[in-house]
Amino acid sequence: MKFKERISLLVKERKSLICVGLDTDPDKIPDHLRSADNPVLEFNKLIIEATSDICVAYKPNAAFYEALGAKGWNTLKNTIKAIPDDVPVIVDAKRGDIGNSSKMYAKSVFEYLGGDAVTVSPYLGEDSLAPFFNYKEKFAFVLALTSNPSSQDFQLQEIGGRPLYEIVAENVQKWNKNDNLGLVVGASHPDKIKEMRNISGNLPFLIPGVGAQGGDLEASAKFGTDNGKSIALINVSRSVIYASDGVDFAERAREEVQRLNRELSEFDIFK
Amino acid sequence: MKFKERISLLVKERKSLICVGLDTDPDKIPDHLRSADNPVLEFNKLIIEATSDICVAYKPNAAFYEALGAKGWNTLKNTIKAIPDDVPVIVDAKRGDIGNSSKMYAKSVFEYLGGDAVTVSPYLGEDSLAPFFNYKEKFAFVLALTSNPSSQDFQLQEIGGRPLYEIVAENVQKWNKNDNLGLVVGASHPDKIKEMRNISGNLPFLIPGVGAQGGDLEASAKFGTDNGKSIALINVSRSVIYASDGVDFAERAREEVQRLNRELSEFDIFK
């Protein structure tokens, strides 16, 4: 089954849109895990064990693993391996380079790491992303409108009367010949999620920025899914994985995902 | 000495603008090296040994190492370690993420790998790049106009009558408070290199696309340096490192850099 179908199935079964962001910072790991052989991997495994039956995807951010060097790269691979096969993994890598190099990045994410999906950055245009799109069984979320304040620097600048992120969204639809593309749309722009859904047809959205970044869960869920008609994954990272810094961290992470799922259940989006 | 000063010095001393791109593809390594313990590292070391006194920088592209997983990450670190201290290293990573994550990428590139400079992608705006800029002793080249055909998809789109890449260049000048920023400007747009130099003040340029990608050496050198008044690094990768696939590959790589240096010497840019 392909990524989109797998997500659709899990959304229905679990009545959840929650993607757990595994952005594990070694400095924020509970004390009692620090003596483990590989504290980050141990932490991730316990988070996964506690949440893998109630979320619909995981999204490790490559930055947090790269910062740990070769060992971190192994930790990322082993984290992905520890995720049950039924839950898809999005490698949050925001890669984008000329074709020759992007081919290598795609190989890294899909073949070496074994990710099911990836995030990519559109600045270099179609030929820089085609090496990702060409993995027909895999999936790529293209950055359109991000959740950070400086998204206004370029993404909100108008080209022919429309913001750059809309031009990106329009292009992604054109590029979507293998039906394996989606968009990243930040939760910090709730009004714009609605507009984006209107102009993006049925493209799956990945919505970061709920939780620590203060994005709006209700708007993200209702507008992102067009009231349950499209796919929108809501990524939550820090507020889940660091719900507690004590021995109960995994249990508290599970409770936080359950709380988010309960909130989602009030929005009438699971048909 | 900071990156800019180190480059200026080498340009003067060596009468070269050549940055050797270490985009080493294991499939393109000469047969006689394949039995080495780490063929990519062995290949890189021999290329470095053969060229480190006649070029002004090296630029390994992270993609080629990531594709080899944790081992590749070690190879990248050890490649950088093998480069003599007087020749600066640009890690071509094209990273860019929200601040929290970019901080980790900057740590990876500057602290773990030990790079002197990095390439970054501007799509997420200033706060996504600040973690790189904040390493005052290091340097960052921001993608403005890239050498691939699809650079037209977004970079050439007009915002208020000016192409996006010019808006990026303008912002980079504004962000350059630590005097440690430059621009990536592809050699496949020779006319635009001239315009970019006119609007970018004295910002150092990194110019990829000469060689295998067909960019124009003379226009890149003359326009990029404003006839010797500014810094422009001309990156050449495949045409140098794969100059031969025989046992003479390193010798031929050296000859190719020497040939490029001789060509550069005809343009009256070394004052």
C-alpha cells in the first residue's frame, strides 16, 4: 500500500491526524536515560512504544541526528527501524539540490534510512525535486508555507498578485504525476490553511507548528482536511516528546497524544 | 583569520579562483582504488594531495556522503580533516529549516564536520539562517540563482518587477551584520552574474556550474570578481575529479586545475 492510502487507513481506524515529531535533543532527555548505551535511541524507542497505536505517522527531523555525527546517523536509521511497519515515517530533511545531488539525497532518505516520505525545499525548482518524486512508492511533502516568523521574507512575497507559496502549491499540483506529492503548510497561519486547501485540490498537507510553536489545532484540522475530505497530518513534537522530563515521560507523551486525539474528535472530521 | 580573508590571500598567492568540488560518487572511482578500505576517502585524499597547493577552496557536497549512511558521514568528516589547514572548506549542504532545527544543522556542519563555510537555502527566510550566520568565525553562502534549468521555476519569478533571486540577494546584504555572508550564483547565467555583482556590493560569490554543467569560465571570473575587485569562487567538480578514470586520475585532476588557472590568468583579474 502506498503512503497516502496507509495514512488514510490509519486516520480512519485511529481517528487521529497526529504525526509525532521525533526531534530528540540529547540535552532534553530525562536523567534516568542518560546512562543508556544510546540515550537518544532508547528515548525514541520508548516514545514509539508508548504512542505507535494512537498516532498516524512519525516525523524524525534529520537535523537533530546529524548534529550527533555518524553515530546520530545510525541512531536515525535505527529509530526508523524501531517504528512498527504499519505506521509511516516522514524524514523531515528539507533537502533540495541540483538533480545530480538530489538523487543522492533521495537515495539516502528512501534507501539507506528506509523512510516512507520526505520533506523537500522548492527553491531550486522541479528538476531538483524530481529525483524524490521519481520514487513512485514513496512520498514527498514540498515546503509551501512554513510556521516560522520569517516565512514572510520570501514565501509571502507576491508574484503577479499571488504569494510565492501559492505559486509553489500550484506547481506541486502540476508535478504530481505519480500522485505522491503533498505540501507543508504551517499551523501558525490558520486563515491561509483554508485558502491553501481551496487552491490545492486534494493534496495531502503536513501541518507543523501546533504545540510549542503555538499553532491552532482546530483550524489546522478543519481547514487542513476540508472537514474530513482530504488528508492533513498535524505534526506535534516538543509538546509530546517532552511532556515530562521524569521517568513518566513516555506515559505522559501517550497522554498528550490521547488528549490531542480527543480534541480532534470534537471537530467532526472523521467520517 | 576569517574565511573571507583566507580566500583573498589564497586568490592572490595562487592566482586562482578554483574551488574543487568533492562530489565523489563511489561508482565513478577508478577501479584500482576499489579494493581500498574506504575507496571514497582514499580517492578524496589523493585528489586533495594533488591539488591542495593550486586551488583556493574545497567544496564537498553532503549528498554524496549521506547516500552512504553513517559510514559516509565519517568519510565526509575525515575528508575535511585531510584538507590542509590553509585551504578553507565549504560544506555544500543547502540546509534551511526553522531556527530550532537549523541550529542543529549549523552544529553539524561547523562543529562536528569542522567546515569553514556552508551553503544554505533561503526559502524559510532570515530566522532559519540566523543560526548559521551567528557563527561569526564561519561563513555562509546563501542560494540566490542556481545553475540548474529549473532555477526559472521560482528564482526568476518577478516580485515587484524584480526576480526573486535579486530579492534574496538584497536581503542577504541586510542580514550580513557579521560580514560572513555570500551568494551562490550559477555560472549558467553569465549575463545575470554581472547584474548580481552590480546589486550585491562586495558579497563573495560561489559560482557552481562551470565544467560538466557547461557554464562560462570567463564571464564567471570577470563578472563574478568585478574584474578582480571582489571575491568569486568558481567551483569545478566532475571535470576535475573525474578527469581520468585510470591510475593517473589525481595527476590529471591537477592538470585540469592548472589548465583552469592558466585560463583565468588571461582575464586580467589578479591585481
